[in-house]
Amino acid sequence: MHDKDLKKIISTLSTKEKVGQLIQLTGNFFDSSDDVIETGPMKRIGFHEGAYDLRNTGSLLNVVNPEKIYAIQKKYLETTTHNIPLLFMADVIYGYKTIFPIPLAQSGSWNFSLIEESARIIAKECYEAGIHVTFSPMVDIVRDPRWGRVMESPGEDTLLAEKYAKSMVKGIQGTDKKIPKEHIAACVKHFAAYGAPQSGLEYGAVELSYDSLQNYYLPSYKAAIDADVKLVMTAFNTLNGVPATGNKWLNKEVLRKEYDYNGVLISDYAAIEELRVHGCTETDKDSARMAFESSVDIDMKTSVYANYLPELAESNTAIMELLDEAVLRILNLKNDLGLFEDPYRGLRDSTKDSSILSDEHKQASQKLAEESVVLLKNDDVLPLESELNIAVIGPYAEEKSALGFWAITGDPKDTITLKSGMESLSDEFSWKVDVAKGANILEKEEIAKYGKYTESMYVDERSKEALLDEAIQLAKRSDKVVLALGESVYQSGEGGSRTEPTLPKEQIKLLKEIKKAGKPIILVIYAGRPLILNDIQDEVDAILYAWYPGTMGGYALANILSGKANPSGKLSMTFPRSVGQIPLFYNNYSSGRPKNENDPNHRFTSRYLDEETSALYPFGYGLSYTNFKYTGLSLDKDEFNNDEEIVASVKIKNTGHREGKEVVQLYIHDIAASVVRPVKELKDFKKVTLKPGEEKEVSFIIKKDLLTYRTQENGWQAEKGAFDVFVGSSSRDEKNKKRFYLID
Ligand code: BGC
């Protein structure tokens, strides 16, 4: 259909029918076996008597079962008069049934073609299930591991987040305006800056300077928009005092005008109603107006638009015009998905067998997991040798609920546990693998505060002492211990803020007791955030950070532990030494009084009296089973002008005995600018594979774009002067450094 056909449809709609297109409800309004659309908790969410007819609804949220989607769509189309199909949207963040590692882990692979492939698979499984839109990618920049949703983000760095945004949108949607078969629409979120709540407290206020917002927090959303993402979701937070969901500057000036975005803007869950709770409006009617006038098209899961927009539009022609524009955007989306031609898109593609959880999909998930896991420490205990008695101890040894908080469509039953992974290699490596739980993930007394999730949190009823004793005995009779610890999946994700992001107490006790058995300990950590590891890192011989590695996690980890796969993940988020350092991130602004390494106790410098200022494990850090030596950083010239470029080259050699992959990272520091620039910023990277003894030259092109930042007065500028470039294996690696100049 063309625009004019869609406009014709709109001209036949009543105001209430138009507003209906803007309403998104959950499936329980529509789903009962006898009567698919006349049931549901209408009163509970506050629809005024007679104000709303469910048959006008435009989209549904989180109905993910294909049979239900089919039944609801069918009944809906039989009942409505306007024949506009429903849109089905869902949170399929990192997998429908084949679950991939959590996004914070994925970005640590620094392998964006694998990430794009994961997104293609996610879309394909959704397509076959009848889902039209996924609320992914989430590209909020995060610097505070107290916040539970860091797991869902690509991390603290803007360049990685931009690349993640582009790869995800391309993988999910494909590249045509009309979304092809086996792809669905993507929705970038949460616009904007949701990842910076004060004190890491969920739904907290966000206060950001112009420089931080423009240069670090906004570009990842913009990258998704440049990749033609079909939807944008607002954020729950206030941004410098104004809630994002009713923020005219953000949504109209920045999003619609400056970014030239003409797709659908959807509110986050109930965020329009929350404008009143924030204290920005007095009534729901004011909230309807505020959100709508800031160009929010879809009201997710409240009755505010339904109750008030019809009267607002009918009494104000400007609002009626905006309503027509909003409906057109939504119909355009339905049209781009081909729903007018086939409202059952994907559901009746019976020509092929389902690809859901196919071997191909599972292998892709495993590959990404193998590249996402980060080796933080290794005192010569990994990879594991052959012919060992291995004790796999800890609550994650056999835990299937290890997919992370947002794998809501995944089934833990499909998870390959660490135990199964290790056992799958026991013949090949002549391992004897035994397992003991040692402790619960969280103890009974701790789980009450997890609300509706408490019921899903399995607790082994054996006494703490019995669990511990069994594990100690096993450790004593084994050669090496693989200790699988971690936070509960319910401790991160939405509503998962923590003030002390450490391993749970009982698990730390388990670690300390196992240590007494005197066997080498390889700690495998499952978590949705960087945990504070300062107190335990010296107690163990190796640390493998697994994050939540997805459906195939057990095989991926076993391959790494055995050396069949060589770790190549690098942190996409800083690991602080202590909570007091948070927020700690690599691209901080320089201080006028930096710590003086030659006089470390100088009182009046930027430092803590009781802790280092540096990270425990910095951004970009991660070990391999081989070693890489960087030498001879050179620039083909040391000054250039706006139209020229500099080629920076470095030699990198695999000096170990195994093939390995290394992420070669390029950072730049603007020495003097009109606004103080960060101590360094990641500007490019390459992931290279090197055989033992092999040396390669890796080159990067430095152009003006890499030096540009957004100034408040003059917009995007590359300011003349001196710059330092660093090429190395992490944000802390400064051995290879050169200076160059941008001149007239
Ligand atoms: C979350 C969004 C999510 C939405 C729909 C909200 O609570 O913030 O990320 O897409 O719910 O489930």
C-alpha cells in the first residue's frame, strides 16, 4: 500500500478508532478460549465507562505463543469493522527460544558480525512465532553496576553501543524499507539516557551535562535511527528534570527534527500515566496532552490516551492533525511489515520446518558465548589438562535458570548446564567430573524481597552445613575445582538495583571453605553485572566471567575450560574495586590535579585515602591462553588537516603456543580543547586471529571524524591541536603511544 491508501483508510476512521491504533494492551484483555476479545481487566487499568472499545486496539504486548497470536488476530479481524490488523510486540531481547548471551556479554565479544547474526536468528524465530516487533536493541550507556539493567545494555562505551545498535537493527529488520520475510521490526530504547539513574537506583532521575548527553549518551540511539529502526521507545526517567516520555525537547527537537525520525515512538510501560506520579502533570488528561504533544504515538498499557485523546482531538484541530500523523506512522509500520496483505505473517509459512532451536541457531549462540566469556585471571591453571578428577562445585554447576532476567520467552529446560558441558568432554579429555552444590544461589531468608519472583527461586532444603560438607569432601578428593558461583538472575534486570553488587554471602563462605582443601580453584562467575571481586580475586587461581551465557552456555564454558576454545572476550564495562568508586568508567574527564604517581601520598590530588582510583579490571581488558606482544606503533605523518588522514600502524605478535584472537584497540585523547575531553576515548578496534608465532601489522585510519565532538556553541567540531593516540590490548595499556596534530 502507498501513503495515499493509508491516508484513505485513516479518513474512514472515527476519532475513537484512530485513538485505538495508539493503544497497546497486554494479551489478557483478549485471551480467553471462548471469547477472545471481550474479556479482560478493563476497569483495573482505569478505562472510563464506555470510553473504549477493545475492538479499536492497535497493538498487543508480550503475547508470544503462535497459536494465541493466530487466534487473537483472527477473532479481532472478524470483529472489527476497519480491517486493520493488530500488531504483536514483545520483549525478545536476546533470544526467543534459542537464547544468546546477555547483551553486556555480547558486546564483550567485540564481534559485531556474530552479534548481527544473533539478531537475524532472534528475528527469524520471532517471525515463525508470529511476533512483529521486538523491543530490542536497548542501547542505554551504563556506568553504574548497581543498576540491574546493565545486563541488557552493550556497556559503558559509545562506540561499542553504536556498533551494537546498528548490528542489531540490521540483523532484526534486514535492510529494506519493507521488512522481508524472516525479519521483524526493531525498537530502540530507552530514549533517552535511562542508563544513568542517580545512585544506580531503578527508575531514578537522570542529571546529565550537555557534553555527556550529546557525546556519550545520545549517539547510540542515533545510530539505530540511522540504521532505519522502525520504532523508538521512551524512557521512564526524568532527564534534567523533565520526564523523557513527555519531553518535547528530547522527542520533538532532537528525535523528530534533528534526527529526522518519522517512525513510531512508543511509551515505555505505563510511562504516560507516570507523568502525573512524577509530579509533572496534575491530571491524566494533562499527561495525555503532554505525551501526545511531545509526539509519543503509542500509549503502552494505560488508559490515558483512550480516556482523553478523543475529546482533546475533537476540541482542537491541531491535536486532530497530530492524531492523523500518529496513526499514519502506525499504519506505515503495519504496512512495512506486510500485515495488510498477510495479517498472519510468519504463522502460515508451512513450507519449511521450524528453525526454532535448530542446530544452526544453537551453534550461533554457542559461538557468541565462546567469544563473550572473559578470562579475568589465570595463574597457569587453565586450560585444564587431560586425566583429571574435576570437582564442579557451586549453585551454578547444574543450574538451568542461567539465562538472565530478560530471557522471558526462553525455556530454562533447554539450557546446557556447566555440568553437562563438562561431561560432554569427559571421554575426550579423560576427565572424571563430579558435582556438588555447596550452597544455594540465595538462601531462603533472602528471597522474600523478590516479590513475584520468589516462587521461581528454587532453594535446596538441605541444611547449609550439609551442602557445604558435601562440597568440601568432593574438593578434597579432586585434582582441581571448577567453582560455579554467581548472583541470581533475579538480582539483575529491571528492578534489580543493588547497593553491594557482590557474590551472595553464603557463596563467598563456600569459596573460602573450598580454598582450605588446597586445590587449584577456577572460579566461573554467572552474573548480570560487573560484581565487586576485590575481596575474592586473590583466593582463586583463575576467574572466568561467564555473565549469563545463554542456552548453550555449558558447552561454551567447557570448550573454554578445556582449551578447545581460546577466550577472546574483553570487558565492555569497567570492574570497580569497591562500591565507593562507582560510577567508574574508562573515559572519565581529566582532573586539574591528577594523582601523582611519583608522590602517591600527596594530599591534594584526585585520589581516595582508602582505595585505589583505578579499576580492578578495566574496560577493554580480557586474557587469552596465548600472549600478544604489541610493538612499533607508527604514524605515517604526525600532522594533518581536515581533509587528510593519518594511518596508524602497530605490529602484533602471538608469542604463545596457541592460536588466539586479540581485540586491538585504538584510543585517542584530545590534549587541549574548548571543553575538557576525556582521558581517552575508544575510536576504533580490530579483532584479529593469530597463529602461534605469527605477527601481523594492524592499521587504523585516523580522520577528522574520529576527533569530532559536540560543542555547545558550535555543534560538531574537530578542534585543532595536539592529540595522543594509544593502541593496545585494553584501555589501561599505554605502552604504544604517539602524538599527532590537527592543523589548518
Ligand atoms: C521495560 C521495557 C520493556 C517494556 C515492555 C518495561 O518495563 O522498561 O524495556 O520493553 O516494559 O515489556
